[in-house]
Amino acid sequence: MGTTAVASLFIHGAGRGFSILHLFTAITLISLPVGVWAARRHNVKGHRNTMTSLYFGGLIVAGVVAFLPGRLMWNVFFG
């Protein structure tokens, strides 16, 4: 997930710069170390909550937003 987040920093839509989806990149790059830190401190509840939120926000919500009408992924699959 971290590798994908870093790679997404180099993806820009047709010269328009960053999009709202890049907000998820920032959230991911902040949440990953927080989750690892919680795990290293044996804070199972904190680690679980951070990783569950990261999964839901980073994959589910960002995936839904990427497929909204008018976005590139919408055009690729339904265009």
C-alpha cells in the first residue's frame, strides 16, 4: 500500500496536476507509520483501527471516487 501511495504521487491527470484522490495518498503515507508504531507498541486495538480505516478509505472510498462519471477510470470501463 505504501509503494502504491508513493507511485500515485507521479500520476497526474492530463496535465491538471493533483486531484482530490491525491488526498488519500497523504492520508496513507501518514497512517501507515502510525499503524506500524501502534503494532510495535503492542497496541493491537490501535493497529487494527488504523489499518481497517486505511483499507476502507484507501481502497474502498478512493476506488469509488475513481469510478465516478467523468473521471478517467469511468471512461476506460464505461466510455
